[in-house]
Amino acid sequence: MKRFTLENCVAHSGGDAVEFVKEHIFNARKTLFIGTVGVDANSLYYSSMLASSPSIEYKFLIEKRPTLSPLLDALGAAHKDFLSQKLAEHSVEFVEVKIVADDGATVAGRNAVRTADQWLQQPGYSDIVIDTTGMSRGTCFPIVQQAVAVGLSKGVDVHLLIASGNEPAFSIISESNDRAEWMHGFQEKMDSDKMDGALKLWVPQLSEGKVQATAAMYSKLDQVAEVCPIIPFPSHNPRRGDNILFEYKDAISEQWDSGLLNIIYAHESNPLDVYRSVSALHKIREEVFSGTGETPITILSPAGWRIGSLGMLLASINLKLPVLYVETIGYTVHGILPSKVTSPNPDHAWHVWLTGSVYETSRS
């Protein structure tokens, strides 16, 4: 049983992704579906689409943060009720997962994989589906990595799904933790003696309103040799990349000592573009320093648009790259929330086949 690689990564987007879900996953022998109940209505999309399939068991995480607007809390509860009614004929379980400990430490990944392990170890599944649409990075990355390992060991087809819109239905302001931490399961050899003197390449994903969180990550790394930030381009808003560059201009030119040639442009709605860009950069550095005796290391920081973050996830699993991030501890809302819960028709849909029969003839 094989898994995805850079050279052979089976993925579908748009209508092809929807068709695959309706045909393959809908008719699979027995499927475990792991998703998240969040405030983004797009997180209802795939589970609603599959509601009439007779062979799916649904498991949903509910991420609990220290700070959350009562309005958003109520919206999350409404989404849970919607799923309970929509999937009334199925086996459905909702489990709360604490994201931040009382002392401020990030525990999202550790709690998420502990919960998911109870589901993933159950026998008899032909397919495992991880719907990342509503998942935060702190839960998404570890659970997907965990599912890949289970898929390889048990010979199960593992699928990643995401749906997203070009514009949010309402404005949400996030509050970040004040500390940067290694993603659970993605620390690799960082903070060990083996990394003393390593040539660190930091690849942060840049997005609006995250300058302070990005500064915390840069401070955590210490002695970074080079910074290559990723900017979303092309994007739905053609000026988004320029706006982000303006917001980070002081950090890029003064703090990171980077220039325009260091910037990576990756498609806003294509995770494989980010995956390929990161992989190419990492492999070039390995080749350049292979005969010097120096140790190059590429460090990823997903902090931007969600689909692009999945490209970083694929790269980190495939190349065993460390991931540094800052967890979100709460959200506040600006504007009017929807008065009625509906499953929207998203602008973007993706399916990535992580492990399974499609790779059995692969030589990688």
C-alpha cells in the first residue's frame, strides 16, 4: 500500500472533486468520516452531500477555545443541531476538544489525535475521510498525519476534503496566542543539539492581520539563514498579494533581510501549487548543501489561507519537515450572522487521495 508523493499525488478539484465524492465515497463499502463542527457553513457541505449514503459513520470534533464570541458559540451550536437532524439515520458522534490549556500551552494536536485514535483504530473501514473544511491547523495537521499512518498500516483508502468560498459570509477577527510552538507530531529534530548551526530556511504563509503572530514565530526560531514567505497569487482579489506585501514590508526588508526575489507566489485556491513550490525549494537547498557538510532545514509556518495550508501539510508529511505555528485562542465577530443555517455551494472544492489502492502500482 502506497501513499501520495510529489511525483504522484492524485487530486481532484471543482466539479471533479464533487463527482468523486458522490461516486466513490458515497458508494464505498464502509467509511469513517471525521470532520469539525465550526462556524463556517462550508463545513456542512460534504457531510450534507453524503447524508443519504448508507455506509458512513460520522465523527465530529468541536474545538473549544478560551475566548469565543457568544454569537459564534450559538452559531456553532446551530450547526451541530443541523448535522444531528441531517444525519439522524447515521451513527454520529460529537466530541469537544480543548485547544489551549489553562496555562496557555497549545494542546490542540495532542487532544485531537487522542480522540481520533479511538475512531481510526476501529476495524472494518474501507475508506477514511478527513474533512478539513472547518478544522484549525492545530487539529488538521496531526489528524491527517495520523490517518495517513493508519491507512498505510491497515491498507485503507484515506481521503482529504476541503470546501471554501472566495469571501467569508461574515467578518471574524481572530486572537492569537502570544507564543509560537511546534505543531504536534511535526517537530522533527528541532530544539535538539543536532540542529545547532543548521541553516534554517523559514517558509511562512502570510495573510492579513497576522504580523504579530509571524513575529512570534520568527523570534522562536532564532538565527534564521533565509526567509521565503508565501503570498497568495493568483487570488480572487487580484490586489490581495500586494496588500499583504505592504502590510509586511518592514518585516520582509528590515527584520528578515529578504527581498522580492525571496517571495514565493502560490495559487490561492490550489494546494498542489504550494506543495510543489515548497518541495522544489527544499530539494534545491539539499542539493546545494549536499557536499558542504552543512545541515539545511526547511521550516514551514501555515498562517494564511486555508487551502494553501493544505499544500504545506502535504509537503511536511512527504518531506518530513518541521512545522511552527501560533494557535488561535479566540474569535470575535463583526457584522450580522446568518439567521438560518444552510449548507452553501462553495466556490472551491478539493479532494486529495492520501493513501490507498490508487497508489499500489507506484514505485515511489
